[in-house]
Amino acid sequence: MLRIGILLLIVWPSSMLLLSCAPRESKAKPPSDPTIPITVTAVRLVKVDRTIPVVGTLFPKDEATLAAEVEGRVEVTMVEFGDRLTNGQIIAQIDTTTYEALAKQAAANLARAKATSLNASQNLVRTRELNKSNIASTSELDQAIAAAEQAASEVKAAEASEAVARLNLQRSRVRAPFDAAVAERIASAGDFMKAGSPLFRVVNDGLLKYIVQAPERYAGDVRKEQLVQFTVDAYPGETFEGRVYLISPSVNTVTRGFAFGALVDNRDRRLKSSSYARGELIVEKGVPVPTVPLDSVINFAGVTKVFVIESGVARVRPVQAGRIRNGLQEIVSGLREGELVATSGQTKLFDGAKVRVKQSTDGSAT
């Protein structure tokens, strides 16, 4: 009996130990989903204008530095910088009293020369009649002819002198060469001016020219009469426009660009010459361009790419991006209309990743 009890004491703890070490049934775990949930959108074609970005400066269509055409002292200046001028308006006078006197003197000399010529012509007629009657000798006739010719020459010389005097009188009154505004007044009343000395600098700001530089690769796209739209800092959010009217025939060898200009109507004088302007040349209107939401475009290390979804698999697609319009990114190359691109979950995606589209960005469940 004692042996049986000892055996029971040995067997019982052993059986309890075996029971405690027996494997327990574990709860079943659901299988893990290997796909990555994402949202997608389809590439859409949107009609946009094909443009070339440009920057440049607004210049007056016409500008001139008005210089003295005669020598003398400035009597009066009639305009100041900022004043508006009309074509032919007198804006300064240079020693007009002296030139008026010279013009009167030239006119008197011309009248005297004409009178002398008339007298010589009449004397020649009389001498010819007397010569026919053998009253006047041949030598007297020759003298009358020479006197008449000399008097006629003196008339021509006097006419030339009188014309110069009248011209100098006109030039002593400085006039605006075209409708313009005074950009700078250089001379003042009392200054002695020599012919060629600058008096005013005037600009025609009613018509401006927008001169820009474009990269050489666009040389074949720029044509006359194309529309150019631009903005200036003075009027944020407002767009102005002009038409191409001149194109440089050569490319700058340093910048590898070429210049062209657009005429800008500025009759309201809102735009200022020499202003800096940013804009774009519209090469072609209404061109269908693939577009995607900005969220779908990834820019990293100088590479622009998207994830295109094909049969439940994400594929990396390098693309060339254009401009951003209304929250959409233009895609110049790399995508076709209707292709699906990922708009969320890109941080988990890689080329060849299996995906599960949970919803498209237009709100429809997939």
C-alpha cells in the first residue's frame, strides 16, 4: 500500500505537468491583405491655349531727344516734364527776335535784287531795240545782257538766303514732332544753346512696344499678329495685351534667345514706359491637353512622375509637366486620355505594387 501511495504521488504531479504543457488552441487570425488601398482619377483632356512664357520691358513706340536747330539763347520753355504735347505744338523759343530780324533783312535783300533784275531786264530790251536801229553798239548790248544775267543770279542768291532765314526763324520755335509726353526737360530759359544741344526728351506713351526675349527653340512658333498677354506690378491681377509686330532675324549667341516686340495700345496712359512685365505669347488656342489633379503628381530629385494603375498594379510613369490651371496639372507628354492615376497612397506605392482602388476622385466607389 505504501508503494502504491508513493507511485500515485509521483504520477499525479507528472500528469499535471503534462496537462499544463499541452498546446492550447489559438484563435484564428484573418489573412493579411497584400494590396494597398488608393484613390484614382482618370486623365482628362482639357482645351487650353498653347503659350510661350515671356518676360520683358515696355518701351514707348516713339521717343526723341529734341535738340536746338539754331544757335542762340533760350527765350522761354513752355512745358515741363509730364506735360502732354500735340504734334506741332511750340514748346520753346530760341532767340526768335534775332531770327525774325534776319528774316526781314533777307526779305528786303530779295526785294532789292528783284527790282535790280527787273531794271536790268528792261534795259536789255531797250538796248536790243537800239541795236537793231544801229543806235546802240554790239558791246553795249553785250553789257546789257551780262547785267541782266547777273541781276537774275543775284535774285536766286537772295531767294536762297531768304529761304534759309525763314527756315531758321521756324527752327527758333521748337515744336513737338508727334503726339507725346515730356519725359525730361534739359534746357531752361537763359541757357545759350548751340545747334545740336539737347532741349527735351519726349516719348509717345499712347502706343507702347513690349520687347521680350524668347528661347531659341521657339523661333519657329512666333509669328506677326499673334496675341501677347502680360501683367505688371502696378495692376496686380489685371491682364493687358498686344500684338506681335516685329521679330528679330537673329539669335543672341550669349543668351541663345531672340527678341520680338508687341504693340500695346495705351491711349488711357495707365501703363508706364520702362515698366517690367511678365506674360505669355499665345501660339495656338484651344489645344486639347491631358490634365491630372495636382495630388497625383510627384516631384523628387528633379524627376516628375505619376503612378498609373494597370490591372490592379501600380506602374511608375515619368511625365513632362506643363502649367497649372485651376488646380489641374497639364501633362505635356507621358499620359493618355482615360488612363487611371493614383491620387492618394503614393507614399506606400512602388513600381509593381498591387493596389485596391477604394474610390475614384469623382466620388464613385470602385
